[in-house]
Amino acid sequence: MRRTMVAGNWKMNGSLETNSELLRALVAAPRAACEVVVCAPFPYLAQARQLLDASAIALGAQDCSVHERGAYTGEVAVGMLAEFGCSHVIVGHSERRAWHGEADAVVAAKAQRALGAGMTPIVCVGETLQQRELGETEAVIGLQLDAVLHLLGARLPELVLAYEPVWAIGTGRTATPEQAQQVHAFIRARAHRHGADADAVRVLYGGSVKPDNAAELFAQPDIDGGLIGGASLNARDFLAIVDAA
Ligand code: PEP
């Protein structure tokens, strides 16, 4: 039985003041039935760790270095994230792939680093609008996934996958539950083909999830929760999405 997860990706948003307000509201809410993760920007991890301390909400980062340590200016190692209480880290977000040229192999190596540090990587995959319109959705996601499967294979159930169609991120345009389900089923089948225990792999959906569309998306058999961007910055919206899960 897969445990549902809702993870908030704050991206490059927040301040000491607004983080404090948001996290206090999340901590004050009744304990959720699903797993809840908040992925904060690096400088705010210590603040978030402190505010989440007595709660069941887990802390995550939004990226990590592919290297263990050394002369990599600006990079943050998984060991550092673990020291700051991060149990999760997003890797391969489409914004990192697009703006920082992260290739599939780099994303897979980051996921491996995270596992090595005892953390759960949340590995994002997804197609652009152009790729979808050209009928390339499964080919693109298949390649993104294969890089992870080749490196981590049977360890797949230890990580979390997130299907995030690039055309649905921050656009207000959500995949229909049927569109999302179709890709989630494809991801699970691909994992199965590579010998992973596909039924144990959690696959989140991300892309303009809001309180009013979350329940319908999460009701799909292969959708195990959500990776939430914009709506994770508002306590009421994020908690409503957590409730829907
Ligand atoms: C994201 O960036 O991971 C995301 C899903 O963003 P949004 O919910 O704002 O579309």
C-alpha cells in the first residue's frame, strides 16, 4: 500500500516573516493522514527545521549537488542538507532542467547522491507543450525515467517520482485527471519493465494543483499525491490540498 504524499515546492519565494507565518499555520493544523513535505530555499532550511521541529511535517530542499564535496562554488551537498534536517530533496525539476541545463544523467546521479545520504529524492519528469503536441510525451518521459532506472533500478521504491507536465507548471493549466493518469500508468509500467517493484513506487502529480482540482487528480489509481508549487505558499490552499490527499 503506497502512502500518499503532498510536497510543497516554495521555489525562490519566502522571507523570514512570511515563512514563519506559513509554517506556524501548517504546524497548527491537525496532523495529516498523508505524508507532508515542505521544500524551502536553502537559506531558510534552518528556520524551517526549527519551526517544524515538533510536527510530523518533513523538510526538503529543492536541489542538491551531484558532488559529495569540494571546489563547486554555489553548490550544496546532500550531507549539508541532511545536517540541516532535510529528509527529502527535489531533483530534476523542469526549471532546473531548462535554466541550468540539467541532463537526465545528472538528475539520476543527484538522486543517487540523495539516497546515499539517507534522503528521499523526489525526481521530476515531464514533457513540454511542444513535445506533447508532437506526440512525444511517452518518449521524453521514458528517457528521463530510464536514466534513473539504469542507475538505481531496484531501489526505485525508495525514491518518489513526480510527473510534472512543463506546460502545466505555474500556468493555471492542469492536466486533466485522465491525461495525468495515463502518464502515471505509463511511468509505473516502465518501472515494472526495468524490474522495479512498480506497485511500491509513489508517483506524484504536479502542475497547477489547487484546492478545487486536487481531489479529482488524487482519486486516480496511479496518482499518489502532489508536488505543489504556487498553492504551497498559501497555508489555507496547501492545507486544503493536503486534506484532499
Ligand atoms: C512546481 O513547480 O513543482 C509546480 C507544480 O508548480 P505549480 O503548482 O505552481 O504549477
